[in-house]
Amino acid sequence: MKSISTQIRLGVIGYGARARHMVQTMCAQDMDVRLVAIADPQGDAIRDRMRDVGEAEMPRFYATADEMLNGEPLDGVVIGTRCSLHAAMAIKVLSRDIAVYMEKPVATTMPDLLALYDCCAFLRSPRIVVSFPLRMSRVVQLARQIITSGKIGEVEQVRAWTNVPYGNVYFQTWYRDESETQGLFLQKATHDFDYINYLLGDNRPRRISAMTAKRVFQGNHPAGLRCMDCPERKTCFESPYHPSRAEPLPLHQPAPEMCAFAVDTGNEDSGSALIEYESGMHAVYSQNFYTRGKAARRGASFTGYHGTVEFDWYPENLKVYLHHENRVETYDFEDTGGHGGGDAVLATNFLEVIRGEAESVSPIENGLRNTLMCLKAKESAATRQFQEIEWPAGRGVTERGR
């Protein structure tokens, strides 16, 4: 493991909300962490926002990742670009032997995924922490303790669900561009596939069947229509001006949201997958993006012969149903922080990886596997056929740090 001086010099490629949150978390955890450089084409606007909030130390700004990487001695880089650039940016940074914290998905196309795979295989031990915080959340960590203890027996079936209450993000912002997202398995299910695989340990996914639908966020409104210019802005439930919003905008105030019911919205608005594992057991996963309010859910149940572990992040609780004792154990969590406490764990781990004090708790091998699953799910939905979850001949991932 690479050893560095006490101070950690961070750079960021793509300083969006998620990258900003993680860098701020890292800096809050360790006073020796410094954000010294940002590569982002919107550097001027970012600099202005940082000045407005009174940032004490201003990083240097670069128009491109190459300029930053060539001009700065960095210990770690956070990649927070749009999804289609994740793989390419990670390869740039890894080729310079710099530790990487990268947002998910690790790639959005098979060529990009294979290029990242080959890069990591060549390096053998790349220093990467992938942003899969759910696996390190307190809920999942407790579930793992219970499952590995044998308390519920061997897991024979998994049912997982995500009812997204903020689905407008995927239809009214840049995420609506399907050429960027490549569909919502890659945007959302990649998290869920990760924690499912994590809890199942060495039981590898082998094949997948999937189906998607676009039943709600479709319509005949003109392309490029913004909510603020729409005659239905007071009656449309997706409008930021609708009275049902917690803080509806006044009609005269401009808003950036695009119409969710226009002809140019991309992305499916629901999807389901059936996954077969090496042992013969199976998992069922379903997601939708039109759930609202108290109907929001994200969780899973893992069932064995002796019991069932079930958890959900929205109420942040976990229950153990003991089948043969007529007993239910309930665990409630409070104040866990971002992603159930997982963000803080990954931030700490990344700093430890930079200093050579630990290995990644969310290694690239798992990110590659989960992305492969999402791409195969997308292919299955398009072809209406099961797809094998396997790498092309000559490639095979040895997964560490599960």
C-alpha cells in the first residue's frame, strides 16, 4: 500500500452535489484533508458559489481533468462527473497511480465497462472506493451479522424493492437524457444489486431476466418545454408550482424543471428483475419512480428456513422473523446520516485507502459486477430473454472485500 505524508491533497473531477457532499464529509472528518483542485467546465459558477458561502480556502480550477492531473500533485481524486464519463475519468486517474473515489455506476456502456475492467486488471491492486454506501449502512451491517451468524439459516430467497418518491429527478433534470443514464437499472438498481450481492457473500449471480415499462411519464407535450412556461403549471402534480408541494414556487419565479410529460423524456418509469444465483436460489427486485409521500420504500427481505430478515431505509428499521419460535425482533435506527450512515463510512475508508491504512470496503470488482448485472438486465428487457451474467472469454473477476 502506498504511504503518503500527513496532509491529503484532494482533487475533484466534476464538482456536482454528490462530489461536494463527499468532499465536505472527508474534510469534516480530518483536518489534514484539503480540497486543492477542481476540474469542471463550470468552474466560474462553482467558484462564485463557494465565495457566496464563505469558503475559507479556494481550490485551483481547471477546465479539464488532464490539465488538473498534469498540474497538481494529488493524493486522491473524487470523480463526480455525469455518468457517461465515470469510466474514462477513472482510467485517467488510475494510470497516474492516484487513489480514486468514484460515483456509481462505474460505467454506462459495455465498451466502457470492459475498458475499465482491463485497466483494473492490468494494475492488479487499484486503489478505488466505489460509491455504494448502502452496503455500509447500519441497517445492512446488522443484516449481515444476522445472516452470517446462521440465525435464519441459509438464504433461499430474496425480495427487494425501491419505490422512489423523488422520481421527478429522472424525468425533469439532465437525468432525463437516456444517452447519459442508459436507463434506470444503472442509476438506481446498481445500488440494490450491490447490497444484495454483499449480503449473499460468495453466492454469485449467474443469470438475469428483466422487464421495464414507461406508463406514467409519457405524453405529447412539446420537446424542451419547461414547467415555468407550461399552462398546466398550477395543476400538474410534477410542477414545482403545484399547491401540493411543501414549498410551491410563486408563479412569477423561474424554475429549471423540464416537463415530465413531454415527447422528449427518456428512461423507463418502472422495472423488475429476476436473478438466479450460483446455488440455485433466486432474488426478485422491483423499482418504480412514481411513488410519492408515505408510500416511499427501499429495502429487502432475506428468507431462510429458520427465519426472515427484513429491512427498509425509509423507516430505518430491521425485523427478524423467527419462523419456529413465533417471535419477532425489531431494531430501530436514529440519526444514521447520509445513506443510513454509509456515506461517512466510505469517506473514512477512502482516506484510509489513500494513507495505505486499509483496503477498500467497496472495491472496484463489485462495481464492475453490479454494472454488468445492470447492463444485462437492460439487454434482457430489450430482448425478452434471460441473459447470462458473465464476462467475455478471457475475463473473469475475483471479487474481494465483499
